[in-house]
Amino acid sequence: MFKERIKAFREERNWTQSELARRLGVSHTIIQGYELGTRKPSNDMLCALADLFGCTTDYLLGRTEKS
């Protein structure tokens, strides 16, 4: 669920993986790994993503349907 939600939020904003990575201060390969499901975010990164997208960490993780 995480990889789908990250990609959906990114695409809603018309951001490339590189743009999202720049906003988070990481390389685009990290974002690519999240979207492919080959990489899991740290707790700090999960919180940063939730803050950036204006949602809860539970929503990003698929624990709730309410963002």
C-alpha cells in the first residue's frame, strides 16, 4: 500500500521522482525504491513524507483509509 500511495501523491502534484527527492533532501533512487517496494522508509522519512503530503503516517502505511 505504501508504494502506491507515495506514487499517487507524487503524481497528483505532477512531481517527478527527482522533484520529490529534492524536496526531501534525498536521491531519486531512494524514491524509486519506495515506489518499487524494494526500500522501506525510516521513521523520520515516513514522518517527513506525511508532513509533505499533508496526511498521516497511518494512511501512508495503509493502516487507515482516511488521510
